[in-house]
Amino acid sequence: MNNNMVAELINGLYDIHIELWDIVDMKKSDDDKIVAIAARTNNRLVKLRSDLVEKIDETIIRAINAQRKELEMNESIGDIIGQLGFEKIRMHEQNKETGQTDEFTQECNILKEKLETALNAVLLNRTVL
């Protein structure tokens, strides 16, 4: 997500809120022309505010969806642990003690490397490729 873009949108929202605050005082005027101008200005500012809120929502939703897609493309730590399974880990440990290698041991070694990579990525606060 482009933090500068969101910050600019929020700044715009802040500016509009200040203007709306000032309009409230204009609406209290005894002069009908000032009240009419204030009402039109209020309507325009409310529309701008709604547009900005919508843009902020869209920007954040796009960023969340992009993050979700990135996470879906990556193999999660839970997926790797699920592939390992307790039975495979137990067999791997038994084979390691006896010096035997089989497909489970080889598969466990591959999954172990993936898991270490994934855990290191989490510890470094970055996503797994």
C-alpha cells in the first residue's frame, strides 16, 4: 500500500472537516444569502468527504487483497508443518538414529529446509518466496 497516498487522502479529509466546521458557523447567520451559500458549500464538502472516504477504503482494500494474493502464493508455515506431520517426524528421527535413509527421511529433510526458511523469513519480518 502506498502510505503517502493514504496520508494525502487523510490530509484532504482533515482539511474538509475543518472547512465543514467553519460552515456550521456560517449556517447560524441571520443573512439568508450567507446561509444559502453555506448550505451549498456544505453539500459540496460532504460530497468531497464521501469521495475521499471511498478512495481511502478502496486503497486499503486493494492493499489487503494484494497482500492476501501474495500470502496465497506462498507456502505457509502451517502448510509445511502439516506436510511434515507427526508420523513423518517420528520416522525421520528413528531413521536418523539408525543411519537409515528412505523417502520419508529425504522428504523430511526437504520440508525441514522449507520450514527453516519460512521461520527465518517470519523472524526477519518478510514474506516467504
